[in-house]
Amino acid sequence: MKTKKKNYLTENKISRRDFLKWTSALSATAVANGCGGGSGPEDYTDDLLVPQEEFVMDRELKEVMGTHPHNCGGRCPFKFSVKGHGTPQAKIAKLTAAGDVARENSLEADESTSFVQTRACVRGYAQIKRTYSPDRLKYPLVQTKERGDVTGFKRVSWDEALDAVADKIAEVYSRFSSGELPYIPMVAGPPNGLHNRMMFAGMPFMGFAEGAGSALSKYLGPTILPTGAPSFENMLFASIGSVGLLPGLAGGNSVHNYKNSDFIIQWGADPAVKEPNKTFFLTKAKEAGVPIVTVDAQYTDTASILSTGFPEYNIPQFIQVRPQTDAALSVAMAYIIYNRDWHDDTFIKDNCFGFYPTQGAPVDSDGNPFTVVDPPKHPGFVNSKLDFSFQTQLTPDQHPFADPALAGQDVHVPAGLSFVEYLDGLGVEKAAEFGLVDKEDAVVTWASQLSGVAKETIVNFADAFANAGDVFLENGNNGGQKTNNGMHNVWMMICLAAMCGHTVKQGGNLGVNSSDGDSNPVGFPGGLTYPELGSGTTYPFIAVDANKFVDLVVTGRDGRTEDQFYEDTKSIYGVDLGSPATAKLEVDMVLGSYHITNSFNTCPNTNKAVNIFTQKNGSDYKIKHYVIYEQNMTPTAAYADIILPACSHHEKPFFTSGQATYFQNKLIEPMYDTKSDVDIDILLAEKLNARGISVSYSRNGKTDEELCAEAWDTATVSDIDKPTFAEVQEQGIVQKEVSGTVPNPMTGLMGYLPYTTETGKIQFFSPFYYYRDGCDLATQTEKSRVTSRAMYIEPYEGYDKIMKGENVGVKGKEYSLQFTTKHARNRVHTVYDNVSVIRDQFDYPKRALMSPADASKRGIKDGDMVYVYNDWGCLKVGVGISPTIREGVVSLPHGVWYRKGSETYEAWYDIDLGDAVDSTVVSETTYYKHIVNVDIGGCENTLTHDKDFGSPKDPLCGQVGDNHFNGNLCEVSKNHPDS
């Protein structure tokens, strides 16, 4: 009988000698028998390798479910090991992605798409590092020096900080309460999306932001809310123009239908980085033999890992298109498909508007009559673009097309504005330009020269798109839509899909994002995952363009004309600014961020933002007061007067969702002297009440967990039994199995389209945009701000300018490069950029990439410090030389934090911010020279302009923003460009 062995793993005490003897025995066994095992010393037996309860090293660790909620498209569930959970001393010891935990029949289960376990990426695994980051904001801070000088912040008590904030709010509130202004001259910042959901001009805000702002403002009076969503606003505008709000926001076909496709196109989408949970579905499609092609300006991880090419049609795995030229490529494909009669004529006639003319007897350039179709009838209203009820109707004051008196009248495509007339005119134009007889060849030649894609590839691409079967065209919410002409880039892809009927095919797609929420069975009424804590009268937010926020501060308007600004503010928000001539907004205070979070990084033209927050009128700043809720000393927070430190996501409970609904348990107490956004608002409300500003905002004695439980009681759960809240806390995830056929949602939505577009069809031409812009309903005379049909729009800056030799800027320098920006593996937008453990593994210190050819021309070597610059600003960063970048393009990773360097640079703007040192007139526009600092961080928005271009900027669309990121002109040099 064997002697019972000592269990060294559970021994309370072990001497160093015993430990060495034990490890020596293990080593001897390995030497004698090899690492593969075999019989060995009696004390070394297999039962040491069998998991047993007594082998747990630390019995004080408790497994608690949570997530990481940042807006990366994943929001994966995690299993956290917490020591002392539920006590003030609780510490997070480690985390494991819930999807990495083995389950029964794991070999089969892990290969099935019916019940997917999401796997975390490096961002999720960095959550502990972020929570315990040494540079977290720990205490309330008040600036004692000039804005932007982080050495001037002084720690104060919460009482002191909140008193100071309340005094500032009371000062600006008095201008409203006294009747001096019909609004409060304050930007209140959207509240933290984890605990609050708000509607502004029709758009839900779920910020996933870190201390973005206060939820109190809507109870105070009308305040100002800069809007715009850089991640998807041009996609939103394209969707509203073509298919309506609902399908555009809901996304297209399900990722479960990738495998049912005959051809998948990832156009400007890089899910391997941006939405990593989609890669599993793409992998299963690839394994099933579905050809996958990536179209992008940069060779992406998706192109490398998932793309296959389409040998049958001689299409490569990766089609590299120049930035901002996506629509030129898709227009050429549409021309080929229409010219060769490959389009689905039945689907177009039944389901589309604006493809064919609806009036007259127009003929094409060869004298052949165009097909003319019957016009749809005016429904008597245009359903609301202000909310998701689709019941609140617009009024004629808000939109001239929303006139009940027009009910039953024909809705025509204005003469010459149908899509086939556009294609025909383009063929004539390009044939004359290139001296070619064949108009199709001329259009393809134009698109090839502009986009950089070979003519043969364009033709083959169009052939496969029209004839390969079900084509899943996915645009992604990056790439081509984050450009000046991004709205029309997306609109063209939606129309390209409709031309071939792919919109409703089982393996087809709408042309926007795919949807991945089929396994999420949970719905919260109104989207409220946390009860509203305020009560009483609520007031509207006056939506303005976040990207023109600086101009708003200087001029009082955000780029809209006097009439547009006055009428919009009066008819949509009920705030009368007097008259068009006097229609201006003043901004005395910013509470929160002026756009989502980390605004200096998020909005275009970072230097202008820095300027407007530091400029003074006499002894006062132009923006008198600036208060922010934050977790880290972001570039935006550094310019605040008062910082209220918000706790992290692990220090409070909440629901969030992705492929399932996830619950984050409170893991630890708020660290240092931080508080949750809710607690900050409650304390601030008390301070305001003490100053005579009545605000009712309270938890009413309930804990966050109890409030989350209340929200869960209101939630609906489909197809599975609804778990109790206690079960949700324990499991951390509510998910259902997806089995059988998942229908393309657009099939059902086709019957619903009368409620989402004004014609009830997929629109190649948008009456909403055309008439909203003031085009006369009777004469149909066009004077619109935005081109109201799908087509290629030349961007304000782009390769068109380089081709035409119009690429000399206001500074007199020739800009022969374009810059593009893509999502980085180590950041969720700007979140995680200060987490060095992952930052240093990716784009640091080489925060710009350029091609070997471009580097060689400029004498630049890998690792050199270079200046990347244009008229708007200058970066000084390390550069990497990479064959993944095409010649003529520089890549800057998205979300790098702005850092003001000591060197200065001469930047030129189309507005005098108050400290211009010179001016000049170029093409009838006056530009003003400002001295700015060189950015040594690498923020791409240091180089982006904020000119109005490309999109409708319409508050009835829910947003007033405009994207500017990809494709702008720039240059790179080793020497300072002003020297």
C-alpha cells in the first residue's frame, strides 16, 4: 500500500528547502522520462495533474461577471477574479474572457455559429491595466494657471469643486431665467451612455463614454448640444436619403447569413480590428468556400487573414482604392452593370425610386428613349425623423414636403436627376475628356485613373457583383464613409446592391453594416437600461454641428445660413432667436465635453479647438467656464477649469449589449476620491437647488443594483425564459441560440419602407433632401445644399486635386500625399491610448506609415521622426515604412491623443479666431494665419479641416455633423516645413 503523499499545492507552509526538493524531483522525472511522461518516482503520479478543489491557490478570490463596454463593436463578457469582493478593500486580481472558458462538447460547440462565445481582444484584456492606471484622475481638480497647463491643477474637496461648478451654472442660467436669452448659453455635454439614454433631434445617444457629461441639463432649460457621430454619420445620412432611418441604423443582413452568400465584399470594413467578433462568422464562410474580397485604401488585417479573392472572376483578395474614390469605383461598376443589362430590372421597377425618370419622354445621348416609370403618390405626410416611433409627423414648417394638401399627388424625379440620366451624362462627359468613342470604356478609364484600380479588375468586379449569385456587400462604418464625400460613397453602395436585387437576397445585403444582434434576446423599453432619475419639465436640446463648434463660438452659427439656422431652431426646438439676422447662439459654458468625449481628439481641426478654449476676451476666456467629468487626463480634460473625477466601469453596475446583453457587476468601490456620473449629478443637483435652481434628481434611496433590477423588470426577453436579475448578475450574459434560417431583415422591411422613406421605396434620389433644402415644389428649381441623388462627388480635398494640379494650399506648398486613418488594435477610438502595455505593442513610436517609394523620394528611413503637415496643422511623429500602404498615401492610426509640442507652425483657417497674425485671399475666400503648436502625439484631427461639405447637416436627420477624416491632402518631410 502506497504512503499518502503530501499535497504541496495546499500546504499552509512550505520551506524553501522542501520547495527545491519538490521541484528537483519533477526535474529528475522529466530528465528520466522526457516531457511526454512515463513511469517515474513514486512521489510523482498522474493525480497531481487532476484538478481538485483543494488545489485552488487563493480561496479569497471570487469570480464575478462583467464586461468592457467601450464602443468597439464587441463589448465582450469577462469573468473577473476579485479578492475581497463586496468589501471596501476589494481588488481585481485577474480576468478571463468568458468566451475562453471551456464548455461541454467544446470541440463541436466552439465551431458552431448557433451559440457563439465572444472572444476578447487585447483591448478587453487591458481592462485591469486601465482601471489601475497610475495616471487615472483621482481627486477633484481646479486649474490655478492657464488652461492646458496640467501643472496648474490643484486638488480640492468635492464640496469646493461642486460649489464652484454650481456657481458657474447659476451664472449662465440667470441669462435664461431673467429672460435675457430664450435658452441657456451652455453646452451640457451628452450624459454617460452607460447610465442614461437621451434623444437629441431624433438620435439616441449611448455614449460608452468616460464621464462625458451631465444628465441635469434637460431639466434646466433649452441648452446647446453639438451633434455628429464620426463613426457613422455619413452612413446615417446616406441611409435616410435612400432607405430611411430604420434599416440604415439597424444595419443590414445578419452575420449568420455570411455562409449563405455567394460572394462577400468587405468594402472599407476591417472587422478583424474594428469588430473582431464578426471574424468568426467570416471564417466559417471562408471555410464553406465563400469567396471574400476586401476593398480598402490600406492592406488591412481583414484582407490578410480572411480575404480569398474570387479566382472564377479573376478578382484578387485585396482591391486597393485611393482614399475618397470609393464612389467612383462603384459608379463605374453601376455603369457596366446597366450598360450590359445585368441589372435586376424587375426589382428596380417594383422597389426603387429615382433610378428611372418618372416624367416626360427623355432620351439618352444616342437618341434612344429612357425607360419611364410611374411615379409614386405623395402619402400626405413625411414620417418623423425626430424619433423612432415613426408616428410623430413632421409639419410643413419643418419640411415643405410634409404637407397633407399634397396627398395623392405624383412624386416625380426632377427632370435630368434620375440615375440612368446621370450615368448617361457621365459617359458622354468622360468620352469627350479622354477622346474615346466607347463611353463605358471612358467611364472605366476615369474610375481607374482616379481610384488606382486596374480597368480589368473593375470590369471583373462588376461582372461578379451582378452575376455571381447572392452578394453580401458590407460597407462598414469606417473607410469610405469617413470622408468629405462619404455620404455619397455609402449611398452609391446601397444603390449598387439595389440594382442587382442583393438588398433582399438571403445571402445579400443592403450595402451598409451587417447586423450581429440575432443572439441578443433582450429589449429595454425606450432603450432605458437604468431608470430616469430626474423628474419635472424637460427642455429640448438645440442641436448644432459639433464639427463647426469653433465657428459657432466665434460667429454664433455653425455653417448654416441665417434663414436655415433661424427656422431650424424655431420650428424644431421651439426656441425663437428673434429673426434670421439675429439668429445666433452664445456659448458661455461647457459642462462635460463639447462632443461625446475627448472632443479635442474626436472633432476635426484640433488646433482650432485648442485655440478657442484658450483665447481670451480681455480677462475672460471666450468660453468663460469649462467643467468636465473624466477618468483620465485626456487632451480635452487638460483644458478644463474644473475636473470632476469619474469612477471607472468596474466601479459601478450597468447593462450593455452587443451580440448578447451583458451585465457588469460592481467589482470594486470607486477608487481614490472618484464618484460615478450619477453620484456627481445628484450632488450637483443639491448644490443647484440651494441656489434657487429647482432640479429634482435622485436615486430615491435606492442603490445602483436596485435601479438596474428595476430596469431589468421592464425588459422583454424573446425565445428563451427570462432569467431573474440575480441570475443575470451571476451569469453576466443573456443570450439565445440562433438555429435554422435567419431571414434577411430587409425582406420584411420592404413592406415597412413606406414608413421610412417618403416614397416607400429605395431611393436613388431623395425628395426629403431636395425639398428640405428649399427647392421649389412647383417649379422644382434646384438650389440645394447637398446633391440629392446617388453619384460620385468630388471631395473638397482629394486625389482629384492632385490629378488636376490644384493641390497647392494656402501656404503655397504642394501637397502630393493623402492621409488615411484606420482603427487601431490597441484603442477603441481614443480609449486605451494611455495604456502603455498595449500601445507600445502596436503603433508607438511609429505613428505614421508610408510606402517605400514615397519614403525614398523624401530621404526618409524607417523609424525617422518626420513632420506630417498641411494648411491646417502639423504632426511630428515616428514613421514606419510599409508595403501595406500604396504610393501617395500616409496612414495615421485613429485615436492617438493630441500632445502639444514646443515647436510652432503657421496654420491657415477660413475664420479669424481672434489672434490671426496675417490674412490672404484665395479663390475669393479670406484665410487667416494663426500660430499653433506642433502635435507630437499624432492625432489625425490635427490635419483635418472643418469645412462644410458633402452631407446635409440636417437636424431633422438627427445629426448636424459632417465627416472629414480620410483622404485629405498632406505632405511629409524630415525638416520643419516652415524652416
